[in-house]
Amino acid sequence: MTRTWNVLVTGGAGYVGSALIPELLKAGHKVTVLDLYLYGDDLFEDLRGPNLREVKGDIRDIAVVKDALKGCDSVIHLACISNDPSYDLDPNLGRSINYDAFLPLVRASKAAGVKRFIYASSSSVYGVKDEPEVTEDLPLEPLTDYSKFKALCEQELNAEASDDFTVCTIRPSTVCGYAKRQRLDVVVNIFTNQAVNNGKIRVTGGPQKRPNIHVDDMVRVYLHLLQQPSEKIQRKIWNAGDTNFPISELAQIVRQVVGGHVEIETLPTNDPRSYHVSGKKIRDDIGFELKYTIEDAVRGLVDAMKSGKLVDPLNNPMYFNIKRMQDVRLK
């Protein structure tokens, strides 16, 4: 039997959220979205109804958080300034959203009677690893403030767990593929955009490995976690995604899907990050299997570009977090 929840999704109008909210509603859950809606207010226009509540507000405002939590019994916490470049744009802003607001949210959730709290961390918490497989038991060596605060939040969340407050953490790989609130500033999506619209992919470096996960698989992870018994997920930390390719190979995959006419230009890089993330533990522990490939992600993006779902994908700031954050001057 499917368990249904009243879920608060923070950052629910973001890239992953835009794909997650429709699926949560389809599965019979009630959903509250808490988001600043920087990318437009009409994302869920066609889903509005008694099972969807939208709260436009800032996660740093505890009064807004408490209001959003009313009636909710679970939280999926996606809201953050995502990835290093966006974070580095304004480190104080990044810290205030990604770290300072975290524990108040967790404690407000407990006080509101939330039973389950699922946190989206990041596979960047591992830093650079020499091990052939990056598993969840390896020491964390975050290289940046973004990943350092992600790792600290994991610890703080587990410390708040109790018999009636189940917590778990997911460390997603880099998400790729088409979603209604599109991002085109992550590696597979960047390459696909360049291939379709420039006929040329620019690869910086090449041998460094990047783990990726299709946005629809990321959605499936959260839906799967909501159905697990508490004792199976309590204080657990899992990688999500183990599709690891050197970025030079990602470029080749994109070219195979888009067409042989696409050129690949390789430039040097000083970015040392390379890791091969393992998804074995989440498979073994709770039976989660990936369903989608990098090719699927590329095909979905190509369709969206060719059918006009994505408008001016090379220049539109709505698809690039940094450009959008500069435009709105978020503080």
C-alpha cells in the first residue's frame, strides 16, 4: 500500500522540484512548495488545486517557514544556492541560505510535528578521491565552502533524529536532463546546448570523471524514500546516481545523440575534481535502481530545444543560476 504524506518541499520551484512536484501530486501526496520563485510564479499553474499549496518566501525567514510547515508531516529540503560557482558569487548569501537557515528549519519541522525529513546534500562533500569507487563510508574532504556546509548540515541533521523524527540524507550526483524549470549550467546540459545550438562542444580538461543522474531518477529517489519504513532510512546517508563518465566521454555521448556533424574542442583546465561515485549502497539497502541514461537526458533536452520548450537556450538568464542571481541581486 502506498503511504501518502503531506510534504513540504523547500526549493520546490527549482530544477529538481519542477519535476518532483507533479510526480508527488500524481502519487497522491499533498504538497506545499516553499520557494522564492525567482524563475517565475506560473511554474505549477496547471497543477493548482486543493492538494498543492504554494508559499512564496525566503527559507531564512522563520515565520514564513513555520507558516509553510502547517499541516505537513514530511519535508524534502532542496532549497539552497546550488553548486560552487553560484555559491562563490556571494559567500555570505550562500552561507545564510545553505547553512545558517538549516538548523532552524529542522527544529521548526520537529516542533510542527514533521515525522520525516529528507535532505539533499551533494556528492561534492567527498572532495577529490583516489579510490576507484567513492562509497558513503569514505571520509569527507570538502574542498569548498559550498561542500563544507553541505557536510556540516548532514551531521547536524543526524544529531536531531529521534524516535518520532526520521531523518536521511541523499548525496546527489550532478543532475541532468529536461525539466520544466530548466538548468543549462550543468555539464551534460551545457554540452547538449552547445551541440544543438553551436554545433560545437567545448570540453575543458577531459579525463576528470563526473557522476551524473537523470532528473527523473532524482525524482524517483525522493518518491522511493517516502515509501520506506522509518527504521530502514533513519540517519542513513546515500549516494544517488552512479553513472560516472570522464567529461570527454560525456561530450562523445552528446555528439552521438545530436549528430556526427558536432565538433568537440578540448581546452586545458586547472580543476582537479574527479570522482567515481558508487550507487551500490542505496541499491542494497532499499532496492533503488536507476532507470534512465545520459542518452535519455540528452534526447529529452534535444526534443525540448527543437520543439521550442526552451527559449533562446544559449543566452536566456532563466536557464543559468549565476546570471539569474546577478539579475535579481538576491541578498
